[in-house]
Amino acid sequence: MNLADLNKVALAMVTPGKGLLAADESSGTIKKRFDAIKVVSTEDSRRDYREMLFRSQEAMSKYISGVILYDETIWQNAKDGTPLVRLIEQAGAIPGIKVDEGTQALPACPGELVTSGLDKLAERLAKYYERGARFAKWRAVIDIGGGTGGLGTAGRAIPTMTAIRVNAHALARYAALCQAAQIVPIVEPEVLMDGDHDIDRCYDVTQRVLNRTFQELRVQRVALEGMILKPNMAISGKKCAKQASVEEVAEKTVRLLKSCVPAAVPGIAFLSGGQNDEEATAHLDAMNKIGHLPWRLTFSYGRALQAAPQQAWAGKADNVAAGQRAFSHRARMNGLASTGTWDAGLEKQAA
Ligand code: 13P
């Protein structure tokens, strides 16, 4: 492992003014997104859509530091035969790859999940590196049980410590394997925002999850300088009657991260997790306006970057330019948020 080079890539991923495009939806997830815009999901339509994004010159060269790809996409070529990874590199961004293989039910913990994909991971990482990937992603999913007591179906609090520990262990196993393969791991322990819990319960659960994750990363000798953290924000559950303000989300998220994330970590790139486009931007901007942070804070958004271009494109070749404009607009807004220089008034300018 060459830690200086890993650190260089990690810092490039969180270049001020830029952030990551999460375009790594599994075939099942992208089908759901395409269903919503009435586009049939085929290998070609998925390729056309992603080619449209990666050829968005303004977004890709100015505001996107790297793109997380799904296995199918990293091997695909653009219509003219150019590998999609080359399009990303030509725009000056870094290709990355989602390497987890989704979630499975966690035995003896009803309603909870563990992420799989560690078997043969070392071999897969070597192939991805050869293809151009310089960073990877692994997503652990932690649910917060419904109801005020957070009780799950078995009458125990969800998340259980079991779910937190096995997912943290797997994240650290993955991260160590990535670094051994000279690939920067994005460590993503996502506490879901589904549910009716309030922001303080999200804060508490996320704190337990992050503390356990960093404990495992240390045990497994992951070099913090050569990784990126991709967490959820401290935020109210979607079904919570009392939605926290932008200022409260920003203040609590910064406080939470300061209490759990060592300063050796070069950067934190948030997931959007179901926030609407403008909320995701406003929250990131408000955190960067607080300032005096030991790490760079940016975005690694999927839905909050892609919802607008998907709507504008709607599967029609004639709409490619409109799709690219919509993508470039969201990328620019989030790029500004990554330096705390976004303003809600900018949203009114034509996308
Ligand atoms: P969202 O921003 O849509 O949550 O996706 C980011 C991601 O990569 C989740 O794993």
C-alpha cells in the first residue's frame, strides 16, 4: 500500500468546489428510477442515460471530482465505442466502483440487514483497478425501528448492537482490502431516514454507528488518511411530525461528526438519502458556512443530483441537452454548497 498516493486520491475526491456523483444504482434500483419516468430499463437505455451524464462537460469538469459506478457500467462503452470510464477521466474526474453486493437478512435479528460481498473481493478489486477505478464504495444499511421506543418486530430496539457491529466489521474488512489494492475506500454506514424518529434519535443512533465503525477501522489497521467517510446527516425521519430546520440539521451534524470522526480522515462526502434536491444542497451549504472543520465536507449524492436530469431526459434523445443542463445546474449548486457559497436565490436561475 502506498498511503501517500491513497491520500492524494482521497483529497482529490473532496477538492473544494467539487463532489462525487453516485451513479452506482444496481439494476433493480435504476429500474425503479426509470419506471418513474416511463423509460424501459435495458442495458442500452442505462448506458445512454449514464453516457448523457458523463458527457455533461460543465458538470463533470467543474463540479464533479469522481463518479461511483455500478459493475455493469464500468465495463460498458459509450455509443461511439469509448469506454465510459475514459469519458469520466477525460473530463478530469476519477472513476470509482461500488463493490458491495447488496444486503441480506441478518440472522437472529428480524428486520435488520448485513451487507455482503467480501468473498473474492480482493480479486475483483484488482480487476477494477486495472479498468481505472481509484476508489470504491461499500454501503452498510442501519434502520431505525418505528415508534417512539424504536422497537422492532421482535420487541427489541432497532438497530441492535449486533447489526451495528457486524456491519462495522464488514465495512472495515472491505476498507482494508481496498487499501491493500491501492483503492481509496468510501466507508458508507447509512442510517436510514425512513421512519418517524426525530433528529435526536437519528443523532444518537448515528453516533453509535460511527463510533463502532471507527473502532473497527482501527482494529483492522485501516489508514484513516486514505479513506473517505460517506455518512447520513443528523436529520428528522421522513415521517416525523416535527421536521428539524436547515440550521438545526447543520449544527447537529457538524457536532456529531466532530465527536466521532478523527481529523486524519481527509474528507466526508454525504449521501442524500431521500432528501429533496434543494434540502440536500441547503444542508451541505449550511454546514460549510459554520466552517472551522478538520475535514472537507462535500456531497456524494445519487438521487439529489439525478432526479432533475432524469425528469428532463425522460428517455428521449432529443432531451439530452436539457438533461445535461439540469445535471449541470444541480452539480453547480452542490459545488457551491461544498464551499458554503450557495444561495437559495441561485435556484431560481433557469436550470
Ligand atoms: P443517495 O444520495 O440517493 O442517498 O445515494 C447515495 C448513495 O450512493 C447511497 O449509497
